Amino acid sequence: MNLSEFRILSVLAEECNMRRASEKLYVSQPALSQRLQNIEKAWGVQIFLRSQKGLTVTPEGERIIEFVMDTLKREEKVRDELTSLSSEVHGTLKLAVASIIGQYWLPKALKKFVDNYPYVKVSLITGWSSEILKHLYEDEIHIGIIRGNPEWKGKKEYLLSDELYLVDTTIQSIEEIQTTTKPFIQFKSDSTYYQEIQEWWQSQFLVPPSKTIVVDQIETCKQMALNGIGFAILPSISLTDSDTNFYKIPLKDQSGGTIKRDTWLLSNETASELKQVSKFIELIKEV
């Protein structure tokens, strides 16, 4: 098999759906089906079971897919090593960033990077900080940008801090929360952020909020608060100059200090030696 066939099997295993795989590979379904039949004929086994629900990897196929994924990973590593020897900056930059950072901070930095280094391909994952740490430990990414202050034995660089605010269209003080009938709107987040909010609430009030609404995304949470549906606690990074007609009250700890969330860049020594990685780290320090 050649590398193009390896990539076909990789995408098929990832999608387990012929239509989605054909769209991702930019080929027609009949052409993809024929390629798969040829690959299976070359191996002498059936790699996927076909059904109306999609594709299922056979036991023989699992061994082949494992071999394929390992080969593609080693090929990418060799390509990265070769590009590091070149004067131009090439290769793939594999990033994983906290969802909030990916939504509000990263686009500006990434735009500047792709403008400066047009030959670099960018692979981006967004998610919770705990998930990003897992990607780092499994060596699936070059750089992780996460919230909080995690334990990490590799390279760790401070990026920024942002304050936490209670946001509402009518509430102007913390004391008013005790008498409001509005719900507390929360967004799903990693455990450390949730714990910080819980600890702050318990330090201020004797009882939990009487009504809550939980949404998946921070932007949904923000828009509901800005439209007067309820109050929310949001990091300052999510509040822009275009957001108007609301009050924001900084959260304070028991000593009177402003509660903040730190953002860190994590990587390892090996990844930092790649040109595309070192150039990205240099650039974001300037943003």
C-alpha cells in the first residue's frame, strides 16, 4: 500500500461512514468504495463491514488500522524533522487550546501566524483543559494552551490572566443576588473553573442559587445574560467592546483581591525544537 491508501483507511476508520469519508477525501463515494475494495483485495481480508448504519472495523481490520495509524504518525514525525533542517518554516503545527481561548484570544494570534508562515499547516483541537493535558501526555500535539495552573514537567510559559465578573443587565452589586428572582446562568467548563466558582459562591452566600440554567457554550451563557434572562459569571476575556448595556461586578476573594484565571502555554523540549513550534511560541509572546 502507498501512503494515499493509508490515509484513506485512516479517514474511513475515523468517520466510519462512507459519505463523510468521501467528502473529507474529496472523492466520490463510488470511487472511494472501489479504492477500499482494491485495498482489501491487496490485504486478502475484509477491513470494514458495510451496513446502512455505516462501517464497522473487523478484527483483522483493527490490526491493519493500528499499523496504518502508526505508519502515518511516524511519517509525520520524519517530515517535521526534515522541515526543521530547511531554511523555510514548513510542517504541521499541532495545537490544542482551551475552548475560551480558542474562541476569544487565539484567532488574532493565529491569523498573524498563518500570514507570516503560509507554508505551515495548522491542526487545531479545542476543549477542556483536562482533555488538552491528556493530548500532551500522549504526545498527540506540540502545544497546549490551558486555563488554571496545572502540574507539568515540560516547558511551561505564562500567557495571560483575566478577571472574573458577575454580569447582568440590572444587578449592580453582589448583595442584590440574595433578593433577585433571576436564574444563575452557567456554562459547562472544566472542574477547576467550576470549583473556583463554587468556592466563591460559598464564601458569599449561605445557600445555593435558587434557580440555575446550564448551557454548553460560554457564548450562549453570555448572550443570555446580556439579554436579561439571568446573571452569569464570565471571564473578562469573553467581554468585548461591542458588548454594551450591562453591569459587571468583579469577583473578590476573602482577602479582597480580584479573582483571576491564568492561561499557560505547555509544550515539551522535543516539540520546541521544531521551527513551526518555536516560531509560534515567539509570535504569541508578542501578541
